[in-house]
Amino acid sequence: MDLRRLKTIFIFVLIMLNIMFCAVLYSSRNYEKEEQVAMTESLTKLLAKNMIYLPGQVELPDSPDRYSFYLEKMFGNDSDLATRFLGEGWERGQNGEYTSSKGRLLLDGDEFKFFIKNPAAKALDFSEEQIEQVCRDEMKRLGIFSELYIFNGVNFVDEGIRAIFTAQQEDAVFFDAYISFDVSDKGITAISGRNMISNLDVTHDGETFFSITSILPDLVENPALKKGVAHTIVSITPGYYIGETEESYRNILALPVWQIATDSGEILYYDARNGQNIES
């Protein structure tokens, strides 16, 4: 047999092997897709029987890689936070209220709201670009690490616009680490937020998030969803959650979680390491 014929046979075998490999790969992917569709349909029926509805437009995300985020909170105690916003010489009132000539600060656990007595920081116009810039300038003035926050746009409130910033590291979103600024034609009138952070370290766990399809059946027994009332799931999002911490704890671990939101306003968190419900 001559060399040319051997080469032709060899090429033909390679082509056939490639065709067979592609066919097996396509069949495998098609099977996985069909299996996913069947699982989603079964899950949707189970939830619907309990008046929890999963619309077709709400996708079930794949499980992303899991990371450990170690955060450092900006303030070790409420007094430090009050001094940052109100300056020295503030007075402590009741129910988490602090006051000074600069304004009024309300504290409730890890959440705060500062009402500015004499607004000064003004935007040149009400474009989102200007709003973001004036808010970031105010962050720098207050010593807030603006580079750890991304701008999430604005909402309209009674006296103007509320600009929202959330802590984010690449694709990792922190659901309960955020800062909001109320902006009117007077300038920035109020600043509110939760869990302001000054540093963030990350390590890869070498694992992925606990499967969301394994978590969703637990909604049937979740006490946060009232029985006999219809609930529609509007979003399912992977991210990280800090939760409430003791005032003296500055270095904390953010938990990987699935956030499930419903049309009734319920926000549920499930630990993405083990699928357990987190009471928030």
C-alpha cells in the first residue's frame, strides 16, 4: 500500500473520529439540557402547589465559583461613626440618635442615616454622571473608600433623587454593604447605608455555590413566606451577605449566598455553602 493511500485513510479516520466526538458531545449537552428542563418543570409544579410561582422569565443561574471575602468595617463602634459625620462635640440622644451643629445621625444596628443640616455639595445638573461625581467627592471628603463601591443608578424620592452605591469586587455583589445619597437642588441632604467597609481581602475556596435547584424546594417550608398567600419569585441572584455583627467586630467574613426576591417584598438569603436558610 503506497504512502498516499495510507495518508488518505488516516485523514478519513480522523474525520470520522471528530464526527463521532461531536455527535457524542452534542448528545450529552442535549441530554443535560433536557434534564435541566425536566427538573425545572418539576420544581415549578412543586412550588406552584404551595402558591409560590416561578415565572419562565426568571432564569435559574448556574452555580458560580465560591470565594471567601474578609472585610474590614470602617468604624469599630458607634462613637467613631458619629464623630466622622457630626464632628467632635456631638450629643447622644435616645434610640440611637446623635446630634450636633452639622446635623442628625440615626443608628439602628449596622444601618445609619445622616441628615445634613446645611447641605453644601451640589451637582451642576441632575444627570447621572454629575450625581455620581458629587457623591464620590462627598465620599472622599468623609474618608469613605469610594473605590470599593460601584454606582447603581438613582431612584426618585420625595425631595429629589437617591443615588445608590453598593460594595462590589469584580462580579461579586455584597447585598448588605451599600451607601445612598439623597440629592436635591439644595445639594446632598442625607446619607444612609449599611456596613461601610475600608478593606477587602479575597481567597478562592475551590468550590462552587450550592445548587439553586436544591435550595428552591425549601421555600415551601420557609416561615418568611406566609401560607395561603401567593408569592411570585422575581429574581434569583448569587452574591455575598454580611448580616448583623457585634459593634466591636471590625473584621468580618461575608457569606456566599443566594438572594431570592419575591413580588411581596420578601428578600430571602440562603447560605451557598450548605443550602441553609439565613434568617435576616
